[in-house]
Amino acid sequence: MESTENQNRLSAMFSLNRRKFIQSTLAGAGAAALPVLASDAQAALKTADEFKEPARNLPIKGEFDVVVCGAGPAGVSAAITAARAGAKTQLIEVHGCLGGVWTAGLLTYIFDFDKPGLTKEIKVKLDERNARRNKIADQFVYHPDEMKVLLEEMCIEAGVKFRLLTRVSSAYKDKKQLTTIVTDSKSGREAWKAKVFIDATGDGDVGAQAGNSWEIGHGGDTCPCQPLTLNTLAVVRDPAALKQFISFYTNDGDKKNWHVPAVEAFKKEIARAGITPSYGMPTLFLIRDNLVMIMVNHEYNIKAFDADEITEATVQARAEVYNIVRGLNKLGGPWEGMQIVATPEQIGIRDGRRIHGRYTVTKQDLVVGARHEDAVVRPTFGVDIHAADRKTNEVETIGRGGIKMIPYDIPLRALIAKDVDGLMMAGRCISGDFVAHASYRVTGNAVAMGEAAGAVASIAAKTNKLPNEVAWSDAAQLLTKLGMRA
């Protein structure tokens, strides 16, 4: 078991009132750094816990055919597709790089990637950089910083305008149609207009800000949700000496022989260090040379859109990962010299908002292998539900939703917002239920959804139509023309 001293220390830290914890973090910048309220702003204070922000005019940064919010796998793919189709495209990303969970989240392992279009193109380009390992047809390990550079080059080549370090903070409609979003960044508050918007934020931020209905977890607006995970990069002295603990070390695609046994062996080593990890299937992946990725952490029942909860989860997760690496180091032998080189900009989120669309992908779709005429992608990845709490994790770390999945179609309608016109979704925030989401949320499917959303958005913008007025056959024909479909 993890040392009692360490557990008590973390427990004491986070038993503090959450508000006090955040305030103490912010106070580290010094009280002098806080702005003094102008007299008119002071007058706007209504109560001790409420502030009325004065109205002001914002600069319009630009008017576009398509604005994509979120530059993860879905968003980058949507933007590249729309731009290649001739649409004036703007991509907005909150982190300091493109790629989202691939890069800022240090995912490093990709699933359900055996598809045409950008998935194939990305694999070829990663191979040209010697940045991909474990070349199984639908999954592989990759180098995250190589992915950053690659995506930047692809967006520039396609003509995508992109802005980093910028967060979408609000969305505005004209009647039912989304026309404008507002962002915050070092450049201040700015407005961006477009004919079509694509929410690829992962957590459905734009859809929620625009007033579209949504749900999380098993429905409604509360958890239980799938847990968060803080993937971490580390270096070791000799990967070959650790090969029995590294999943897919042989690079021969033999998943049976090189994943579960490696996980079990790695878990025993962590236990030998006197620690029980919060994730029941701790995993090591070899990325390149002596660089490895460590996946040992779960943070349970965290709402992806609650900044206080995400802060607390991130701090706890980082403490756990460092504790495990230090414990392995103390074992000596092949673990001696192991050290962390990078933790992610953002903890990995599996389960954020799902924006209600004009079709909801359901568990039953997976049971029957649903087919649709407007199918944008056919997921083949099984249901992957990580335990909702630590007690369940000890019994069943990953569940399958009580079904056997048959590859199924995601229709275009699930990518089109139900309550807001001119808004599409791509990636894990599309319209689906809890079990279906646990299958389609992996990034190979996100890329395909992004391609579809980008194609439909570009046609809609150039023909002055709403996305729901665009025939999927026209979008599929465009994707074929762009070389993204057979």
C-alpha cells in the first residue's frame, strides 16, 4: 500500500475548503498584482459575492467562413479539411500548441487509427520523422513534440489561420443562429464572426455557451463520470532491462503477449515499492530511445468544466506520479536513474459534456451495429469505461458496458447541434450516450469526425446554407475530391 504518511499528507491538503485552496494559489502572485477597481467598477458591485461586468465594445478580430474552437485531433482535422476545401478558416486553441490530448495531454498512444484520409497522412508523415513506434494497423505510440511540429506544418500548408493561448469565453446568437464567439487572451477580449462554428473543445464549451442542451456521465449535469489521467514522460537508463514491464515492447503487434502481462508485471513492481496506484492497469510505453510514457493515475468524479476540481485533480495526480517514480527509483536495479522529464499542460479528460445533436448515438447502436446513409465514420474500438471510483477500480478497472460492440456508424446528424443553428461538433463532445461515448471517444474516430465537420462546414459557408441543409453525399464527394475518402 502507498505509505500512510503520503496518503495523510495529500488527504490533509485536499480536505481544505476548495475555495481557500484556489485563493491561496492565486495569492502567490502577491496582493500588489491585483488590480484596483475603478470607481465605476466599484459601483457595479451588487453584493459581496457578485460583480456586474460593465458593458463594452469588443474589437472584431475577423469574419470567417468557418471558425473551429479547439485544436485537438478533431479540431485540427476539421480546420485542415475546411481550409483545403477553400473555406476561410480560423482555428482557436487554449494551449500553447496544436494537438490537444495528443500533445498538451501527452497521450502518446493512438487507437482506432486504421482509416483513410488524415489518419493515413499523419501516419506517413510521422514515419518520415521516425516518430512512430508499435506500428499495429490501428494503434501506435508516437513522439508528442514531433506531433506538435507536424500539425503546425500541416495547418500552415493548408492555409489555416490559427491562434494559440486563447480561450473561448462566450458565444452569441442572432435568434437561433450562432454568429459570434468571444475569446480571452493576452490580446484581451476579442470577437470572432463566422458563418459556421465547429465545437471541437472536447468538453463542449462552445455548445454550452451558446445555450445548446447537453449532458455528462450517465445523463444530466452531474457525475459519476469517467476518471481523468495524467500521462507523464520519463527517461530510463536501459529500456531493454525493463522490457517485461513495457507494453508492446517487441513492436511486433502481438497485443496478447505484450500488454496485459506487462501491465501485471509493472503493477507488481509498483507494489514492491509499497505503493498502490489509483489506476488498476498501470502501463509503460516506450516512445523512442530511452523515453517512456507512464500511465498510472486516475482522478475520480471530476467535472471537466469545473476549474477548481480540475486544479485539485491535477495537483493530486502529479503528486501521485512523482511518488510512484521515486518509489521505483528506490528499488534500484533497472529502475535506478528513472526520472520524469515532463507532465502535461492539461490532465487527460475522458468524459466531458456531450452536446445534444439531431441524432444521439446510443448503446443500442453498438449492440446492433447501426448503419446510416449519412455515416461519417465507423468506430471499431470497443466500449472502454474506466472505473468511476477507486473501490470499483480494485474490482473492475475497465468495463464494457455489459455489451459486445459491433462496429457501428456515427451519422452526420450527431455532429449537428440540436438547439443552435450554424453549430457543429467534432470529437468526444458529439451527441451520444454514456456507453456509446466510451467507444467513439478515441482519437482515430475524432479525426474522421473532424474531416466530416470541416467538409460540411465549408460547403455550408460557401453556399450560404446551414450545416443541417447540406447533403452528406455532397460532403462525401468533397472528401473524395480532397483525397480523404477512397
